[in-house]
Amino acid sequence: MAEKFLRPRWLYAIIPFYAIQSCIGTYVTLRILDLGGSVISIGFAASAYNIVLIPSAFLGGRIADYIGKRRPLLGLSAIGQLLTLSLIAMSTDVNLMIGFYAIYSFFSSLSPTVFSLLLMDTVSKENLGEGSALSFKYMIYGSLAGNALGFIVLTSLPLTAVALLPIAFSSILLALSLLLVKDSKAVTERQAIAFNADALIARLTHLPVILLKTPKVDDFMGLVRDARGVMTRDIPLIMVTNALFFLGANLFFTSYTPFLKANNLTYLEITGLNIFITCINGLASTQRFSGFSKKGDPGMVVEFLSLRAIAFLFAAIESLYFFGHDVLYVTLLLYLLIGMAYTNITIGMNALLYRFLPKQGQGGTLGIYSAIGSVAMFLGSFLSGNISFFFGYSVTFLLSSIALFGAASLFEWHFKPLRTVDEELI
């Protein structure tokens, strides 16, 4: 008989963490533009945030292994966020803000590491699926809370007032980490995450960077060898597809808010659009919609990659033929398609990664997966700002669409023969 699931109280700490995430990204983008920065500056800020994820994942994991306790590390993450967010709120210089944002990225990315370990520590193996689903739900609640409060603030106060919200949420995160997180006597090894599908999918959905082991040259060489063989190229293909997905996403989203601002949408309208896409993400993450993706069906991933690619292509067309408030209505349609696709792509891709993960050397494989994905996010953000500034938003959005179509085509090319065989067996 399955053990009854008891909801761990620490899960409530997920809500303020994602409230911070939803507030600060939009605030930094809009504040940089408000201070006279260009889309290039936005690209620098996003790329600085993304590149820091690699050393943060490495050091955070080592610290977790060394101290063997969860509460001190989550408290450190909360204090670091509180300090850096306070510095961001006081900044009136674009370069300083970008630097503080990168430091914030380091401290904030420690929290998902702790959340995944706490999930393994406090939830039985039989109930990890239910625990992971609950963590997704709280992630959506947090994102909605951050955007909704930002929207309310902007109805009567200036943009700078929004900077106080992440500070308040980080204070709540610190309080909850001290009050609700209890260190277990028997702690879970980080490597155990790689042996449970629900735990790994949840971890990579919260933060797509996980370094259980520093990848070595031999790991990369083994990956290249696997890519040459028809029977062993599953993992390399998943890694490349994932990299193209993150490249396209960061090309698009780094420039899309500046594009909205360039079309004279107000801060209130931009925040309202963020609430809309968060609601769509939340709907798509429910069991009714995401349950199919957890099966790791390549065909499902291809369909949602294609859907997102079409949405990005429509954005390229929109940037050429729609102006002013017409952009608001088109964006509602685009965000509907993009939000529906995102959760299903990430869950499906992570489920496939778990299915084909080798029995030996999982740490090195996940390290390469994370490193390639982080570099793709960095390049997408960095290139986005520069391409939009020198060639226009339409070129950026077109390239993001091409990256997604490339990912879908690669997946279809490799996995369609396997799907055909499976269908014949059925």
C-alpha cells in the first residue's frame, strides 16, 4: 500500500522565490530602458545572468555536499538575494545594475538546488510524482503573485516602486527558510536525483542547469563518439535540440519586452501580458495537459517545438506590419501559443533525457547537458540585443523561429523511425 502523502511545509518557500523571479526580470529590463539603456544593454544583462548559472550550479552543489544541510544554504541564498536586490533597487547606473543582476543570479540559482534536495529528503519515492506536481503548482502561484502585485503597484505608483516587491519577497523567503526548513538526519545524495524521473524532471524544470559532476574532456569525447553511431546518438541529439530550444527562446524573449516598449505599451500593459502568459503556463502544467509530456513522447515534443516556432515566426511578421496598441492584441495570441508549448517542451525533453540517460556516468552527461544549455542561453541573450539593435526586431524573431524549427526538424529526423517501429509493435 502506498504511503500517504504529507505535504512538507517547506514547499511554501517556493512561492516567494518565484515571485521574486517574476518581478525582477521584468523590472531590470524596464528600468534599464527607463535609464536610457538600449536593447543591447538588455542583452548584456540577460547574458550576464545566464552565464553565471554555470559556476553557481557547480559551487552550490559542492557547498550542499560539504555542509550536508539544507537550511543554511537556502538561508544563504535568501540573504544574497535580499542584498543584491536592494542594490539593484538603489542603482541608477545601467552597468552597475547589470553587475548586481549577475550577482543576484548566483545567489538565486542556489535555491532550486536546495528545493530539489529537500524534495528527495522529505517525500517518499512513491510520492515524488505528487510532490513534484505540487512544486510546479507553487512555482506558478509564486509567478502569478509577483506579476499581480507588480500590476497593482503600477496602477498608482512609478516603476521604481516595483523594485521594493522583490526585496519584500526575499525577506519572506528568508523567514520561511528559517521557520519551515528542518534538516533531516538522513540527507539524500545529490546524485540520487539522476535515478528518479520525477525528481530529475522537477529539478531541470525549476532550473535547467545541474552539475552533479564536473564534465571532463573524456565526457565530451564520448559524446562525440556517441553522436556518430545510429544506436547511440539519442543523448547528443537531445542535447543539441535542447540547446537550440534555449537559443531560440533567449533570442526571442530578450528582445520582446524592448519591442513592446518601443511600440509605446505602458509598464502596466507589459506586466498584464506577463500575467497572461504565466496563467497559460500554469494551465499547461496541470496534469490534464502535461501528463502526456511526462511520457517522453518525441512526437509530442516535435509538435510543441513547431508550435513555438510558428509563434516566433508570427512575431517576426508582427514586428513588420503591426504598430502601437495593435501589438498588444497580437501578443495575446502569441503568448497563448508560446505558453501552451513551453511547459510541454521542457517536461517532454527532460523525460526523454531521463529515459536515455546512460546507467554509468550520469553526472558527466548531465554536466555536459547543463553546460551546453547554459552557453546556448548566454549566446541567445547576447546575440539578441545586438541583432535587434543593428538589424531590427524582425530579424531577431525570425532567427529565433529558425532555431526552433531546426530543433523540431532534428528531433523528427532522429526519432520518427523509432516512433514508426513502436507504432508497428503496438
